Amino acid sequence: MTDTQNPSTPISMLWESADPHTVLAERFRFTSTADASSWLRGVLAEHWGLRVEACERLVISDANCLAWITVGDRRMIAKWSMQPRLFGRLAAIARLTGWLGERGIPVSMPHPARDGRLQVEVDGFSIGLQQVIDGDLLEIDDAAQVEVAGEMLARMHAAMASYPEQIPTDEPPASGTQLVGNDFRSANILWADGGIVAVLDLEEATYRRRVDDLAQAAVLLGTRYHDWRPTPAEVRAAFVAAYEGVLPLEEDEAGALDDIIESHLARIRWPA
């Protein structure tokens, strides 16, 4: 079956410097973007009962392939992984994302398949589907956006502390830790109409102290996909202050925060 509607779907790598066509073949076993688009059409028709009008573009990020598609009058994103050892975790993350959305945290809600699953395992892949949310990546030069981001991370920490399901991780949660997103930064935060409209990509979720997650977010808040730079000190301070306005740190956490931030600044290999 050939993708006659869009035989030359654009494809790119999110952050790796590799040829995406070669990666598509070697990692995902598709001989062309048309082959991948055709496979995707069949999967969404069979498992979601949806007809794909167009596949706009493909993006590869490590073991994941993402497709921006049009379904009727909706724009959606299909994302599939080629690492079986992660399939159980991906299903758990999809359930977490849906749970957060039901509690008012702006996320890209997973779109259930016909049988109710949020992740479907098919042909050696695990695939999920979600709506496209329009917005711009968070700008840390805008003080209002930084303040809202700090408040949002606090809201997420408060919600995730009561999540009833355990997310699979390499090691069991240590004492004093809680579930956190572990990747709160500009690349994963969409802003529109004066507010955050989506926090994306919870695949790095894990268990750690919330002060550790806050410190990491403060350092990496402005980072996107390439050419990372540490968040300026004054922006970090405003971000932390906004966080504490919603969810104050305990005394011992507040005392450790600056040292944890300095540890992150020293540990990360920043571009020269």
C-alpha cells in the first residue's frame, strides 16, 4: 500500500545529527516516509476507527517517531516507540497524563483507542494518539511567563504527590521522594492567550524530592532542543518565588535549594 496522498512527507531529527531517512529504516524498519505513513493509516483505521486525511511531517527523537496528521478537521499527533522494554512504562505514563488532565493540569490528553487503551502495541511498536495543541514554546524573557511556569510546576507537584498508581522505574522510590515530571522546561511547555496551554512529554517522570525537580527546572527552564544555556540567576529566582507562592518548600528543602542548583550548573555540559 503506497501513501499516494502525500508521497514525500517531510522528515527530520529532533535533536540528533543523523540522516532521518536512514534512521527511519534502521530503527523503525520503514523503507520510506510513504511506507511509514501507510502503516500509520492502517493502524489508526483498525485500532482507533479514524481515517487519516494527511500526514504532514515525521520527526524522530531517539527511539520515538512522531507524526503530525490530519483526521477530519482535527490535527493530531501519533507517537510510537520501538523499545519493547519501555512499553509498560509508556502505558503508565499515558494513564498519568490522562489523570492529570482530569484534574485541571493542562496536558495533551491521550486519545483512547476503540477498546479504551491509551497505548496500543502493534507490529512491535507501542503507539499513542493525542490532539495537537497550538501555542508557542515558553519564553523566559517574559517575566509573566516565568511566574506562571513556577506556579504550574507547583500545581503539578501537588497533584502528582497524590497519584494513586506507581510508575515503573529502574529502582523503587526512595524515602522522602514523590512522583515528578523530571523534564519541566521551555521545550515541553506551550504558551498561548496569556497562559500555559500544555505541559508536554511526561515520559521522564520519576520519583525524587520535589526540591530536586524544582532545582533542575530552574536551571533548565529556558532550554529547548539545541544550544543549551543555563537559565539566568534572576529568572531562576523569579521562577522559584512563584513556585513557593503556591507550594512553599520545607525549611530543610529551602536551605538545600541553592546548593542543588549549583550542582546542576556544574554537572551539565554546557556548550562552549
